[in-house]
Amino acid sequence: MTGAGSGAGSAAGKATEPGAGTSAGTEQPETGPVPGPGRLRADRPRLAVIVGNSITGDSRVQKTAVAAARAGWDVTLVGRSPSKRREQSVLGPVTVLKVPVNSHMRTIAGAARRRPRLRNQLTQWGLPDEGAWLRVRSSHAAWVREHTARIGWLEQAADDPRAALAKKALKSWVRLRRYAHKGRGKLYHWERRRTEGPIEPRADWRADWPELVDLDLAFGPVIEEIEPDVIHANDVTMIAVGARSAARLRARGRHTSWLYDAHEYVRGIEWPDAVRRSAFPGVEEAFIRRADAVVTVSGELAGILREAYALPEEPLVVANAPVREAVSASAGERASVRDACELGPDVPLLVYAGWIGPERGLATAVEGLAELPHAHLALVAGPKPNATLQGLLARAEELGVRERVHVVPYVPQEQVPDYLSSADLGLICFRHVPNCEISLPTKAAEYLHAGLPMITSSVRTLRNFVERTGVGEVFVTEDPESFVAAVRRGLARRGELAARITEPLLRELSWEQQSAGLLGLYERLAGPGTAARLAPSEVPWSVTEQPGVGKPGQPQAGSGNGTGNGPASGAPQALPGWRSLEGTPVRLGMGCANSAGQLAGFARALCERREDLSAEVVMHTHDQSVIYPADIYAVGERTGDLGFQLDRARRVLGSYTHYLADSFTPALGRLNGGHIQDDLPSLRAAGIKVALLAHGSDVRDPERHMSRYEHSHFHAADEAILSALAKKSARNRRVAAKSGLPQFVTTPDLLDDLPEARWAPLVVDVEGWAGERPAMERRRPVVVHAPSKRWTKGTERVVPVLEELERAGAIEFRMATGVPWARVRELVLEADIVIDQFAVGTYGTFACEGMAAGRPVVAFLDERVHQNVGIRPPVVNATPGTLHSALESLLDDREFAIRTARESVEYVRTYHDGTYTAGVLEGFLS
């Protein structure tokens, strides 16, 4: 999450960020007494907060959702998916849905604009684009090369009169074709030049910017499934979505109100082309008067909107301000912008936090820095490359001040004031553009909550605010000399200016104060009786977006057993099954892959068997992760945030006594680098005992595996994946060999790759997987296959065999891919036979879970590697070629199948309930 400077931003950028899927189901009314604080009730009023971006980094919509959840609303936050699939997560008690947006309407509109006319058909010769022309050109070149070669061959038969005649004719034909091709090319490009260029607007927002219709197609069904009482449509990209969804819900007989939150003055934006300059003001004009209420970010913009659109009442002003309660909640423990710049306390430090674009006027600050020889400038910038930022740094290089310009990362939005507070002055250098003139930017409130006086340009609203409150100095916009004078005055008077940042002013500019009116508006829009249905909850303002499904606070299927979708609240929490980190002699940290929930299984097993041990599981996630129980979740990109890294450093280096590095992932985010090797000096200096844990492809040698097994899954990997896996596993093996650290592997075949390691078997909740229904009692047994990744399990080779047996009526085949692990558990307990992998040579977590459920498991095993550790797994051994006969043997000999199922349960009790694994780890943990 990138809170620094987040807020209104440029609608020009958001307009192209449009998202489909399903939402939370309809809740049923609850009977009985009214719930007290902190207890959810089923008939709470529902609020849908919708925004056309990916939510991450949009502090306004996140704080809106949390404020409503604290007040007792059942909140769903709907945004655009950054991937091509629907994503679901949680923000404390808020369900977060991110839906993908197709470009169908944009494609249709583009095709209509390119629809061929008669002249176009004659000049373009049916070629739809430049790529088609290049293919024609290549085809012509090939024809010329072939026929000029023939001319050369005819030249060799010069004595033959017929050859001479054929050569002359062929030369003429080639020359004619060349002239025709050249003429065709000129005609083709002449027409392209006539038809290319800016598209003229049609004064219809649907035709001018059809992406707005794509947004409605994606968001609408999701919102309408939620059936909210109130829809909060953020920014102009959502105004049509909110209006249409509310209207459709009303047509069904549901009372749904909607409000439009105008983040910017749409007519004042410098749109990059004529069609957007027409479309976005057009769509606002079409729907703003249909809204049940309008909200905006400043009093001045409220007045402009009322006058421009003849609104019946003044829009409610809700400024985007920091959460006062969260400021300085743990100051001194969080990241500091001065620390990020590596500057001492006496160095004058100016800071700018927020979006870096041309309209932000930061060139003035860079120019002025040349006349401020002792001052440094910190630019808080996002991780994506930015042309404006690169231009500023290049100019700083030319002026000889580059070493005094520091680019530092964003931190979570609730940490922004504390992060900035170590600077001396906050900068706002806006140029005179309409949206910068008419509102107080979010960063102004963030600076004041950080205790920073401001140096601001003379844009209207900012200038009036600073002159009224006396909390800063004003300079003439885009005048470096005036900027330098203002900074000198600000540094000289810093104490005096900071003293004017009073508590009443901070309360006025707090989200608690600003959101109060918004919450009242929600109640009014939802209608009489809404207040009685609310159940206020003590939700921390500091909750962050975490992976998860469903409503937090409700039990997640399989939580605590290493196999389900674990809870994912905003803060670290105790989870069933293990003792969260506390003052025990052994404090074990584990992270960060949590493959198949194995770290959760290890934590539970160790805490159950050792009173002197507590554990903390950290899991890094990405958009395709299956979520397993953990104490701390971190979305992949967040591990690069300085704030997250420093928080992890304090937690790990200050609390852990032992650390189990899972799949060689780093312990401190990416503070030192992306590999556990990079963190080892810090961990050793803190006296933390470290061990390495490997699961499979993190250390498995692809070349050796492919040479050993005909059906190795590496044979199915494409070249790029194979190269990446080979490189990664080779590095991990080198680090393990050189580090001298204790090494553990969860499957015995990996002992060939890490010969110094010990086998610490996979851990499953044997009791949790126990099923009451015996296996193999059906005439037609149910066979389940649930690959996490099809190519790693040999799925493509075995599915045809299973489908053939199903068509013959011998089995009922069920395959599960991409479903929550809780559903996989249900499938296994309903099954008679479990099919694991046929491409690795050993059994995995899914096979252990099938055995624990009392089901015979079929998989491909290399018996040698299992004999080397003295085990004989009761797995029916088969290859893709022998799978058919292996299944027939189970079907024909039911007693053998039932006996295998019984032996399987005993086997996992012996090796995979955690007791054996805890014993193996004893030496490392003692």
C-alpha cells in the first residue's frame, strides 16, 4: 500500500484503469437479541464502495471503507483487478473484490472507426494493419528472390535461344511486379496517413470513451449481486456504474441509493486528447443530477459543481485527511524519511510526498536547491518508473545537486505522518492548473499531522489556508528565487510556524472528523431504521489489505490445520493450532513461502510438543497464491516497501531466537536483497540461529531429474521456466553447501540434491483429515485428482486414463483445480481413491492428506529414495503407462484397497502428524 501522497490524483490516469466476477452472497436476517459492540449481525445495512483503480494505494477509498465498517456497516470494496482474473482479499472486516475489465466495447468501437469505405478497400487491399503490410512485403521479397535466382540459372544456359527468351520474359515480369508492389505500398501508406491521427469526438461518452461501458459490464453484476443499501461511487470513472447499478436494483424492488464522490474538477483536467476531453465531462453531466447525493473534496469544488450542474443542494465536503488516532501510535518504531536518506538530525531536510507529475511544479524545488547549499530534498515516490521524476533527477545532475536529492519509497498510508515527521519542511510546489487551485491536497494535512510547516506555491486555496493559519510560507509559483527565500524564512522560523499547528486544527483535518458527515449521509440515504441495524465494531484504523476470502472474524474452513484458507485480518493475530510469539525461551520465526501450508503445520506440531517454544509464521503472497494459515501476510510488492522492511527488521532481530528460512526466502522483506543469503549477516549479528528448509524445485536439479525420470515434470516446462528454475536451484544448493547451516527437506528425494540435509517429513493434521465414511464401498468408486499446478503433477498424461475409465462406467472421476483448499478437503473425504503425482518420484502434501483421510493413494514413487531413509509408503506405485492397471487392481481387489487405506492412516500417524518432524528439528532448536 502506498499512502504517501495518495488521494485525488489525476483522473486522466485513472480513466484508463477500468474490472467481473461474483461477490459475497446475500446474508439472511438474524433473529434474537440485538448484538453488542464488536458482534456482527446478519441484517446490517450493506455498503458498496466502488472505485475504478486497483484500490492499493488509494487511501481515500480504503479509509472510507474502514470508517463505515467501524460504524457497523457490512462493507464490500470493489475495484479493478490488476490481473485478468477476479481477486478477493480483506481489509480488516471489509471484503475486497477486484474484478477484471475486458475491452470488448473498446474493441468494437475501434473496429467501427476502422470499418472500410470504398476508397479504403481499394487502397488498403484488405490489409487491416501495418503488420499485414509487412507480411505482404516479406512475401513479395521471397517471390523476387526466387525468380531472380531463376534468371541466374537461365543465364548459365546462354547458348540456348529458348533460355534467352525465357530470361528476357522473366526479367520483364519481375520488373513489372516490383513496380506494382512499390505503387501498392505508396497507395497503402498514403491512405494510412489520411486515416490516422486524432479521433474526432462524437459528443457521446459511450462512443468517445467506450472503456466506461466496459467498466459497467464488469462492475455492474458484482455490485448487483451484493444488493447494497448504498453505493458510494468514487471518481468520474464510476459515476455511470453507480447510477446504472442503483437503477437496476430499484427495478428489482430493492431500495438502493447512490452517491457520487467527485475527487476532481473533471472539466479542469488537462486531458491528453479530444475524445477524453469530451467523454469524461459528458458522462459526469449525464449522471450527476441522478445521484441521491454528491460528495467532494473541497468547499470551492462543491460550489463549482453546484453551479455548473444546477444541483439541488451543495455537495458534502469530505477532505482526504490522515487518521488522527493512527498518527504517532508507534512513532520511533516506524520508518523515518530522514533515516531513509541516511542524514543526521542537523541537516536541513525538505520533503515532498505524493504523485510526481509536471503539474506538481517540483522543477522549482530542484532549481532552488542550487541556492540552498546545506539543504537536502527527499522525494517520496512510488516504485514504478516516472518520466517526470527522471527529468528532475537529470536536471539535478546538471545543477550539481544530485547528491542532495533523495528518492525514498512509499510507506503504508497510516504511517505517512510519522514517516515524514523527521523532516524540517513539507513542500507543495503546484503550478496554476484548475485542480491544484481549488482544493487543499491530502499532503497538506499529512505534513501538518507530521508537525511540518509548509512551503507552498501561491495556488489559490493553499495560499488562503496558509495565510489564514500561519503554518507555513508562500512563494510565487514557478519562481525559484521566491522559493529559495520562502525556504530560508521557513527554516529560520520553523519553531514559530510549527507552534501554530494546533490540536483543533489537526482535529479539523483528521479523517475521524471528515468522515463523520459521510457516515451520517450513508444513514440518511439508507432510510429510516438504519441506525438500529448498525453494530459498531472496534476495527483498528491501521488494518491493511491482506489475502483472504469471506468475512474475517468468521471461521475459515481448515484454519489452523495447515490446509485451509487461513484468517487474514489486518493485524497479526493468534491462530488456532500454535502459540503465537511470546516470552518463551525459544522464539521461532518461519517464512516466507509457506508452501502447501507446511510452515503452519510445523508451527502447530512444535508448539504442541514443546512448552518452551512459541512460533510466528510469515507468508508472502501474490495474486495467484493459495492462502494458508499464518500470523503475518505480506503481498509480494509490499515486501519492497521500506516501512515493511524496517518493521520486519525490528520484529525479527529484536524478538526471534531461531529462524527457519523456508525455500531460501529472505527474512527482512527485500531490505538486504531477495534471498536468505543476503540477510544472514544481520541474523548472525543478532545471535539468531538459522536453518534452511527446502520443499522441491527450490533445490531440485532439473537436468538430473530429467535424466533420471522419463516422466519428470521438468520435461513439460517451457525453456524460460526451466532456465529460471535451474538457475534458482543451483544458487540455493551453493548457498546451502557454503553456509554451514542446518538443512532440512520435506521429501526424501531432495536428499540427493542436499546431501547434508535431514528429512523433516511433511506435516498434516491427521485428526482433522479423518473421515467417517469408509473408502471403496461404492460399486463405482469416486476418484479425485487435485493438482496445484497441472504440469508439476503429470496431469495431462493421467487425465485421459481416468476419463476413459469413467466413460467405461468403472469410476466417477472428479478433478479440482483453482478451488479453495477447504473444498479440496471435502472432495477427498467424499472420495474413494486419491490420485497424486506422476512426475516427481515421491509423494507430497496432497497424498499425505489423502492417506490421513483413509483413502488409498496412487502416485509415482522412486522406491530407492524412500528405502534410503528406511520407509515403505503404502502408496500404490504407478506411472502414467501403468495407471490403468493399478486402478483396475484396486477395483478388482477391494480387500487390498481397504487394507491399503488402513495402512495409510497408520503410516501418516507415524511419520506425518508432526511428532517425527519435531524430533528431527530438536537439535536445531535446542
